[in-house]
Amino acid sequence: MSLLSEAYKINPLSIFKNKTIRKNIVNSLYYFGGTLFQFILAIITQPIFSKHLELEDFGIIGYFSAIQALIYPLFSMSLPFFYMAQYWKNDKGLDGSQNLSFILNFLNISNGLVAIVSFILVSVYFHVFNVTFPLMPFIFIVLANLFFEKYKTFYLLECRIQKQGLRFFLLNIMQATINISFSLFFVVSLHGGALGRMSGILVGVVCFAFITLALLIKEEKYKFSFKLDTVKIKPALKYCVPLIVASYAYYPIGNIDRIFLERLGNITEYGYYSIGLTISGFFSSFLVALYQSFEPDLYRLIAQKKYKQYMTFAFIYIIFLAVLCFMFILVSKPIVSFLTAGRFIKASEYANVFIIGIFFMSIGGFFEQIFTAFGATKYVMWRNILMGIFCIFSYYFMIEKYQFYGANITRVISSIFYILSGAILFMIYYKYNRNKIRISL
């Protein structure tokens, strides 16, 4: 039976009869609750930040977000994917949460080395290309953020796997409150500008890292050690190296535009572009929350070869995604006006196009999840290499010809290509792995 033919047999009403899906919906309410709380905080505080930050500040924040995204794959090593993909398997030495100590201890050591090399390379880049924005002390904030972020990432991942939605919700509220409180203090009271905004986030990340680290130790899920399990390193790296390469191939898709746009030297328009990207990011956090509710089960269903249920989950997610994106575009201008205290309404023009790109990218993301669940990480790597090459040339051409609006529309063009490339590679994978992908309802 063809896997793709199962899509036509989906009955959306089965969602109300499936116990697992009902439980996921309840948990998604908790995930949405945390995101909703963060969104409310953003609505309340963004106008305040907009009064105390200038377009140059938004430009700095946006540019170093791109730098952080560039370094992130080497800090995470794509090990969260490995952790989820192996969690329900019974391979010797690779079962469940026993991997967590190995992963975190390995990252503690590798992160220190990566931080040193990253600082040197970024410093050289800033010097050679005479980058408009200052390097110090923003690069230290970026590196510190990346080092401490992993404890939160894996603890919240554990909450999602264990379906501890309420705990996930409470921890998200705690983190959001800490981040915003310090950011407001540094920006409003100390007039810290971009430095204050980024420092406030860093303090929140560090505080939350110690909280989640303490919880991991208390729950006996993590034991600190400088000794690494060399037996586990080889299979972990074999799984993750293609994903790391894929992450760097993916980098141009979401970040190369900000690197190219900085070369135009138009800080004002760069600020509008960054604000539009930030506000569309607020909205996309809702989509992430919904996906986080279902992601562990997507891995589980593929491992159990229950593809019909997988297609049901995917169908529900895409429909909800389309409705939310359409609603945002309808009311984007008043939203941007409010969030920027009426100062930067022009950013709504960029935000609307970003949302369309987010919609298509979210759909294309299913193919990456499928490949990683099947352990076919090389397909993710090759897909992202194709995408990376496509985006580098597309952004370069469109920015040269149409500048900021060219970069904006290229977000949509590249996201459509992301879906097409994923579909083509999946058909290739399916052709050569029919026996492995047998339908099991």
C-alpha cells in the first residue's frame, strides 16, 4: 500500500476519538499557555522597548541574532534530534533518558572549544570586512547565551517527551518573566540600548539554566562528569554530523539576508526589516508551540510505522497554521503600530511577507522531521545544501536588484523551494526504501 495514498483516507473527525491526540491537545493548551503568556508580555513591553530603542539598536539586535544562528549548530551539535530519535529505541547503550548525561557532558566540553574558535573567526570577519556594527561586547553575550541555553533546551524537551505540559507551562512563564524583568531594567532604568536588551536576555538565560540544571540533578536525570562515554560518541556523531552540515547549509535560508543587507549600509531600513522579522517571530512562536506538542509523537509514530496517524497529525497542523497566518496578515498594521508605539509602522510591510514565508517553511519542515526520524540524516544534509546554494544566489541577486524588498520576497520564494526539494528527495528515499516504510496502522 502506498504511503502517500493514506493521506486520502484521513478522517479529521478521528481526532475526537483518538486518546493520544486528545492528550496532545490538552498538552498543546499548556504549550500555548506559555507562549500566550510570552506574547502578552511582548505586547505590553514591546511599545516600551520601542520608545527607548532606536532603529540602530534594532539593527544591532537583528544582526547579532544572525551571528548567533551561524554559531548555534556547533553548540547544539544537533543532539536534541538524536536524543528524540533514540528515546523509544532499545539499542544497547542508547535507551531513553540515560543518554542525557552523556549528551550534556559532551556539550559542556565541546561548547568551550567552539566558543574560543568562534570568537577568533568572527573577530577576523569584522576586521576584514569593516562591519558597520560594533563587535564588543555583543559577541560575548552571544557566546554565553549559546553555552547556557542547552540546559533549558533538554529539560523542556524532557517535559515534552514525558507529556508534562503543566510543568512546561510554568517553566516558560518563569523564564519569560525573568528575561523581560532584566531587559526592562537594563533598557529603561539604565538606558542600555541594544546592549541592555541583549544583556537582559542573557541574565534570564543564565538564571534559568541554573534552575533547570538543578532540576535535572534533583530528578537524577543528569550526572556531571568530565569523563565521556567514548562508545556512545561514535554513533551520536555519525547521526549528527550530517545534521550539523545540514544546519550550515540551512543557514542562508534564514539568515544570509541580514548578512548581505548589512553591506548596503542603510541602518534605518535595516532597522525596519529587523522589526518586521522580530514581530513575525512573535507570531511564529504560536506555531512552534503547537508543533512542540506533537513532535515527540511524530517521532514515535514513525518508529512504530503508524503512518496514517502521522498524516492526521500533519493535516491538523497545516490547517491550523493556514488560519493563523491569514488572520495575522489581516490585522498586521494595527498590531505593528501598537507594538512600536506608532513609530515604526512601515515594518508591517515586511512582517506580512515574512508570515507567508513562515507558513511554507513550516510545511517544508515536515520532511526534515521525517528524514531524521528514519535516520536518513544525509537526505536532510543534501536538501539543505541545495537550499543553501539556492538562497545564496537568490538573496545576492534580489538584494543587488531590489535591496530590502528583494530580500523580503526571497523569503517566500526560498520557502516554496524548500517544500519542493523536500518532496522530491522524499520520493527518492521512498523509492529505495519501500520495504522499510511498510504501512502499519
